[in-house]
Amino acid sequence: MVVFAAEPTRPDLVGVVKGADGAPIAGATVMMDTARVKHGHSPLCPSCYADCAKSGRTDKEGRFRIASLDPELVFNVLVTAPHHRPVQVEKVDPAKGEMRATLEPLDLAKLGRQRYVQGRVLDNKGKPLTGAVISPRWFKTDKREGLGFHDVDSLAVSDDEGKFTITAKDPLEFVSLMVRSRGLAPRVAEKLKPDEELRDISMEVGATITGRVVKDGKPVPRAQVGLVQDNRDATQFFGDQSIACDEQGRFTFYNVHGEQPYFVYGMMDSLKDKGAVPARVIQPGKTGSTLDVGDLPVIQAYTLKGRVILPEGEKVPPGIKIMLGREDAWDHQLLELPADGRFTFTGLSAEIHWLSVTLNGWSFANENASLDLYNNQLVGRIQGDIPDLRVLMAKDGTPSARRKTFAELQKTQWSQTAIKEQPLRGVP
């Protein structure tokens, strides 16, 4: 007798959308934006799952249903409605019951023309694109200029005509935007102004990057691979990506904004027991092109052991974290320090790393040889096992914690670049 395992139930996502006054909103659009697996890692990008193409509309009671979703996924869901501000509901598990969303009203007439910008998103064929996600990157109002979502909307979503609106608390001079859409490369739209005509933002397919992770010439299945731009300028940075290799050790990144340098690398946590994949510089080509980076070999990894030291034998308070990150790769490890301050990081590649400790009232002491004076962290190369890195902290306000001003640093021979190129060191 042959017994077949039952297919797991594919749940429907059901829910209700209401206004700030508690009244149901009819005709709201609910879109499955991105997803992630509940356990482990996936070779698919967050928007590459088939279920991320699904959407629904609310009825007169504000209710909706999106049928037959993958039970192994958790979703980020976008909710939009005319004359309302969109919202994103995160970590939605359809199997855990009803989703609720509340939308705030949006009345542009009350805002005044200088407090919002508008645009239209077009796909790679020049047609209006529905469901593109728009977020601010840099803005300038009559009061301040910079990053952050407190002064401008954190989110806009293009409607059926591809149109969107971003509003601000104060009169705007301009706002630069990041635009993302499923199956297309992200892009930056620079300096939209309130008084300009409707700005058309054209999207492209982007480039594809593929490769394979191997150890001793054999594929490494389920290794996690990361990808990040070399340019970390906040106005142009698209963020990092990470996906898992398939059973043949292959990985593929789709819809990459090409024609600029990126780093591709193995993620530390997924390779600790096997070794390390150092960051490699690559440059994808024009939209529609494919770059095969070949094999990324897993090589020897190193271990860093050390101790965070407080003066006069003080113990480290509970709950204090220490973080080790990679200079080029967007990858880090985070540990909680015990009372004696001892720590161990494994799976490290031969690269520049930085070390950070967040301890209120304390800073890295000036005596640490690898102190980065700009960023209050230690930075340097790891070129082999480090058996005992002694990291000295100093109480804020003491001479050992005082930092030189930028003007003072200019008068010295101190160089951030030179510090990075030296081995990672603390105090003797």
C-alpha cells in the first residue's frame, strides 16, 4: 500500500480595512508586497515568490480575502485607498487569523501645494505601474535638510495610473525618492519639487548576477550570499540583499541596478562551520545583462577571542551587546557580553572588520590602537586567529574618553584609512 502525504493547507489571508474614524473603507487595495520563509533561508528574493503578485480589494464592509497562500511564508502587505495614506503591515501570517489595517485620511487641499510632491511611475515599456513602493531618501524643507521619516511620509504607493504623493510637515524645497517594484530594478528619483509638473519615473529590468559557492570544488548548498553596493551614500544606497544557494550551490540576484560596483560575499552565520567567503568586487552591466561571477570558494575562516575591560575591575552590566561587522560586506555578528566581558567570534574572513560596543556612559578608551576616532569603534584587518583582543573602555568625561575635534585631528598624523589597514588591535 502506498501512502501519500497530504499537501499542507494553503491559507487565505482575510482581514478588514478601516479609516481613522473606525468606518470601513470600500475599494481599498491590499497587495502582497514581499515575503520570507518562516524557517531558514530561501534562494528567492523577497518579492520573487508567486504569492507576491496577488492582491485584493475590500468590499463595502471593508473586508477582503486573498486566497491560497504559501503556508511556509510570512508577508509584508501594502494597503492603499484613494484619499488616504497607505500603510505597510509587516510579518503577516495568513494562518494566524484576520489582518487589520487602519488608514489615515489625506486631504491635499488642506496641506497647501508646497507641502507635497507628486510623480508617476512607469514600467520598462512606458506603461503606468501599479503598486510601486516609494520612500524618501533626502529632503529639504524650509526648516531643515537631511534624512529621516519624521519630516516627510515614510511610504507612498503608486495607484492604478502609476501616480503617487509624498507629503511633508513643512513646506518642501525638494525630496529625493527611492522607487521599488516587483520584477524591476530599484532607482532613485532626485529632487522632486512641489511646483514642478508631474514627474515621470521610468523603471528598468536591471541586471542579473549569478554564481556558485563551492568548497574544495564541490557545491555548498543553502549557503547564504550577500550583495551590496560599494557606494554607501545615503542618497544613492539601495540597501543590501541576501539569498540562499540552491542544492547545487548556485545563487541568482535579479533586478540589480547595474553599471556600478558591488560586493558579493558569503554571510558569516551560514558558513561558520565550513569557512568563509571573502567579499569580492564585481560590476554588473546594463539592464537586461547577466553577469556570472563564477565560483566563490569557501576558504579558511578565523576566530577572534577577546575581552571588554572596564577600569578598576568593574563588571560589565547585563544586557550589553558587542557587534563585529565587515567593512565591505553588509554582514555582522552580535553577542551579549557576560559579566567578565569575554567574547568569541568565529567564521571570520581575512578582511577589514569593525568592532562596536554599546554601553551607556562609556566609550572606547583612546589607548586602543585600532580606535576609529570618527565612529567610536575599533577597526582593522583580521589576517589570522586573534586569541586575546583586550578592549579597554573609559567613562565618558574622563581624559581617556575625550575625542579630538576635527580641527585637532587635522594637525596630527592620524589617518582613518591607515588605521583600517593595520591589524585589529586593542590595548597591550
